[in-house]
Amino acid sequence: MKGRILTLTAAAMSIVLLAFSVPLAISIWNGAASRALAEANAQIQYLGELMVTVDAAALDLAVKGINSGGQQVTVYLSDGSRLGNPAEASKAVELAKTGRSLTAETKGGAEVLYAVTDRSNGISVIRSFVPDQVLRAGVVQSWLWLAVLALVLFLGGLLLAAKLAGTLLRPIEDLVRVSQRVAAGDLDARVEVSGPEEIRSLGQAHNDLTRRIRVLLQEERERSADLSHRLRTPLTSLQLEIDSVKDAELAERLTERALALEDAVSHSIAQARLSGSGSEAGTESSAAEIIAERLRFWSPLAADTGRTVSAGELPAISVPVGPEEFAACIDAAFQNFFMHTPSGSSLEISMVAGAAEDLLLIRDDGPGLPGAGGREVLRRGVSGSGSTGLGLDIIARTAERTGGRLELADSPSGGAELRIIFGRSSSGL
């Protein structure tokens, strides 16, 4: 950004300096010519005053004295004779003999002509030739000084712009860095309030917003923890009911599920009270092992309900999420399968390793996803089958925290196909 500001400043200053320098350079050019012509005009007017008071001999001496200083003055007398510097009469000289004084351009310079009525009442013409080098004397030096001044102003302006840009951009860059830290989950990051008043107000507002987000998140965690804690009461009641079941095999299965539910509730309480985001950042999971373990867990329920769950290819892949989070993702997929497919349906789960991403593929032969392509059910809390609509959202958020995504499609058998893509490194908040 600083480079763009300096570039725009340089362009603007160049335009301004050109707008002032070009007219000034032209003025210097014209001023030098005006001074030279004014000096020549003063000399010939002096000779014109002499012509009405002295004779030709005295006038000739005066002309020679002026020319000895490097001037080129010629006097064309009314009787046809000529004094001073030898020069043929030009058309401008002939025009001046009609009584008109003028300045005209000629080869190699300019001639200043002064018409005078002499002692014989005739029209004499005094001519002073000003060469080009005299007309432009000092112009190059003045232009050089003008260029040096423009360069100094340009560099000074750039230095000033760089300093001002630094003053403005440093707090903005700090604000960007802190915003990125907050986006990464560091809610303790604060902007150092500095710079102009407007930027200071922006930094202070950002700090206030971060503090407010932290308070809201803490309140949300507390509410989640309290809700999870309240679930312990019905769990205790459920455990008492299980203890009264006479069928030992059924009681064992129910106890196993109740314990799993209690573990999930306990984990929810612990995660909700964490000071961070609750994600298991920086950890990895062995996908094949967790999938195999969850298959063992869900297989009895599948057998009881006339469904089939199986595993396809499961290469040794580590996904960048914690074991419990990955297991919750798998469980959400199984729960959707049991809730939204009829008895007799089957599900297959497999993984494919890619160059930069890993694919978890879950296919069933149920009725498929509701809506156009099933995209609507990815909205949190939306369900086409009367459920809470949070299962697919849990899966999607788990994938997105790794830099991946969840894609929905129809399986080859016409059921639902979940393509859960995990990035190779976690980028979660």
C-alpha cells in the first residue's frame, strides 16, 4: 500500500511541477529576449536623439563607439548613405523608412528598427541587430537551476509523502495484523491505539469489539456448559432404569450406550469451558483406526435395525483434527444414516489420499438428500426430515477448520453421498 501511495504521490507531483515549470521555462525564454531587445532599443533611441542635434561626422563617431562594445548598429540616412555596421537593407528596413519603428525577425537573430526625422526633415532608420545567442543569453543556466529546484521539490515531496504514509499506514498495518490474530482465535490481541484521530478511533473500536466478542463467547460457553451439565440428571435417571432391566444382554448394551452418552456430555462440558475455541488445534488423528472403532460401536445398532455398515479402502492417513472431533464427525454421519434411511439400507465408508487433500467418502443406498442436490441441508439448523439439522453442519465445520469442505451428491445407488475433504494442515480458528 505504501508503494502505491508513493507512486500516486510521484505522479501527482510530476503533473503539478510540470504545470508550473513549463510556463516558467517559457517565461525565462521570453524574458531573456525581451531584455536583449529592450537594451538594443535603448541604444538606438539614444542615437535617434543625437541625429537631430549633431552632424553626420559626430553621429558616425557615436555609432562606432556603440559598435566597439560588440553591438551591431547600422544607420540608414535619408540621403541614401549608411553609417556603422555594414548590412544590406532588408524589407523591414524599407518598411521603417516610411516612418514606422518596429522589431522583426531575421536570419540569425532579430533587428530593432527606429525611424527618425533627421535635420533635413528626411526619414532615417537606425537598425540594431541582436543575434540569437544574445537573445537567449542565460536561458540554459536558468533552465538548469529550474530543473534542480524541481528535482529538489520532487524528492522533498516524496520524502514528506513517505513519512506521512508511514504515519498513516503503520497503525493500519498493526490493525490488520491484530485482526488476523483475532480471526485465528487470539482474543487477547489488542491494537496499539496511535496515529491520526480517525485511525485512533478505528483502533479503539476494534479493541472494544474484540473485548465484546470475548465476553459473548464466554457467556456462550457457560450456557453450553450449563446445558450439558443439566443433561446429567436425565442420564442418572436413565442409568437407574437400565439397572432395573432384567435381560442381561440388553442391559449391557444399554449401559454401554449410556456410558458413551455420559462421556460425550462430559467432553462437551470440558470443551465449553475452555478459554480457547474448543477445537483440538495442532493435533492429528489416525483416520483408519477411528473409523474402525466407530464401525464397531455402530454395528450392533445396525444389526438390530436391519441395516449394514461397512468399510471400504482405509489407507493409513492422519487428518489434522483431534480424535474426539473426528469421531464426532463420523458419528454425525452414522446418526444421519440411521435417522433418515429405512430398514435394510447399507452404508459404506472409505478414504482416499490425495496430493494436498484427503477425501472421506460416505455412501448409502437410502432415499437420498432432500431438496435440490441436498445443498439446502448444509444450512445450520435446516433439515428436510424433521431433525435438528445440525449433523451435516458439524461435519462441514470440522472439514472447514482444516481448510477443506463438505460436498453433497447422489451415490451411485441413488442414495446420499458425503464427500468430506480434509486439508493437510489445520487452519481453524
